[in-house]
Amino acid sequence: MQKKDTVIIGAGLVGSLLSIYLSKRGYKVKIYERRADMRKEKIVAGRSINLALSDRGIKALEEVGIMDDIKKIAIPMHGRYIHNTDGSTAYQPYGNEGQFINSVSRGELNKKLMDLATQNGVEIFFNEKCESIDWKKNEITFENCTTHQLSTINYQLSFGSDGAYSAARLTHQLQHDRFQYQQYYIDFGYKELNIPAGNNGEFAMEKNALHIWPRGNYMLIALPNIDGSFTCTLFFPFEGEPSFASLDTKEKVKSFFAKTFADAVALMPTLEEDFFNNPTSSLVTVKCFPWVREDKFALIGDAAHAIVPFFGQGMNCGFEDCRVLNELIDKHTDNWNLILEEYQQLRNPMQMRLQNWH
């Protein structure tokens, strides 16, 4: 079967990994990304929840031969380190001795995957927003976010990997008469905070652990970074008492954290600034069907199945999408009618669509 010229919409984690899989198979791959090249610009703080890379994600990276590269920017976490309200702590290992998940910065991982993609011949075009898709002509129109010029490109195979708020999915949805879609926002948001490294780059807490401050219906977590810092995330109600709405002054933030997260706040010199400078972001779950169009288009990753981040499965599930798709290419020898049909059956089974729809 012909190796189709492929366009991937979205150069995030899943789109970049998918491009590596396909390019290693001899496919000509181009990625169009709405954002600027994060490798050349400072990543804006506040939306970079650290990721927990687990076995299902690791297996996908190993299968395509890049896990050794990713290990260089990951920190093993052998268990949970629980911080109780009374100041006591408890350690809960993950599984048996030697088993662990990995902390990795979303931004650093994305940049590394982009680098590996370009090393494998993938072309990435930045500041290109998906405007529309003509399913009959197999054409995608992009608007350059800088010049506002429109460009239309042809594709033989295309993937929508542009995240939970996917423009590719919206175009697919609006031009499909039986598309089922549900998005659900929970009543909690998240905010990024920071525990910096010590003077000599040392870690202020146990390095090889996922730190959690469970407090009933909200929690603070902290994951280690390779520079000695911890990226913290507060999962917290939007409204009520306490909530993001009620903590509306620096004094209230300082008082609340001192009472609720005492051992953490002692390590957070920029707490008040981070709290008010970093955005409060929402948490959404997305379910939809169908994901594919004939032999030429599929949704993948969060564009197909967004999951709230505190489950720690969004990236791993998206990486697994890539691995399963790769296995199906072998199984069906590049017959994309069969590949995409079975991909959808395996990754979005009928019982899940019907039983878990509400």
C-alpha cells in the first residue's frame, strides 16, 4: 500500500510522537502548530502541570526507540509522599520495589519530541491555525497567526492532535450529521505554583517522589524537575469557601496556605506572586464519536478523549494511541481503511460510548 503524505494538526506531545512513528516508517509528515516554536521562546508559566509518565506511555516511547532520550529529562518517582494537615508525613511506594513513574516537564518533553521529530525528517510549521477542512477536496486551510495570511494544503492522510479544544475536531463535528460530543467541566480549577531549588541546585524535599497534600475536596501536588525545583499544582474550587474566588488578596492567600499547607509554604518564597500572576485554568473531560473519516482522517490524543490531569493518564493514553496505531499499520500493511476502522474500535469501544456517555 502507498505511504500517504501526512499532515498532523498540532505539534503537542501526541502529534509530535505520532510524527516520529510515521516518519520512521517512511511517511512524509508535516505538522502545523497554532503556537509559536516553544524551543525558541520562553514558556509562559502557569499552564505546565508536570506529567507522570507511566508504563503505558513508556512502552510507546520504547517502541519507537526514543525512551533513552526522554530519560535524560525525567526523574523517577518511586512513590507518593503524603503531607498531612498535622505536619506528619507518610510514604506510599508505587507497586513493588523497583517500580516507579516518571516526573517530566510538559514543556521540556514537548521540546524534546519536536527535536526528535525534525531529526527524523518531519517538517513543523508554527503559528498556523487550522481554519477549515474540505473533506471532499482533501484540503486544509490554515491562517498564519502573525501575518493572518491563509494557505491551503492538500493531504492524503491527516490527524487532529490539537488538544482538548481541537479545531480539527470542531470542523469534523460540524460536517458530520451523526457526531456525538460531550464536554464536561468540573467545579474545580488548577493553578501552577513553584518550590525553587536550593542555593546549590539541591531539592528542598524528597526528590524521587510525587508529593501530595490531600485536603478533602481539594489538594496540592508537587513533582520534581531536573533543575532541583518542584512544579506545584493546586486543584481547588472556583467558588465557595475556600476557593479561588475567596482568596482575593495576598494576605488571605498567605494566611490560608500557612494554616493548610504549612510545610509547603515555608518552601515557596514567591507564593503570593505566583498565585496572582499565574492563571486559574479549567478542567474538562471530552468524549466524542466518531473519530475517523474513511481512510484519511482520525482524531488522536486529547482531541479524541480529554481527561482531567489529576488522573495522570491523559498523556499516557495519547501515547498509547500512537503505539496501537503503529501496531495496526503492521497488521494491515498500510491499508488505512482497515487501520483507522480498527483503531477506532480498539481505542473507543462501543460499551464505553454507550455505558459511560452520561
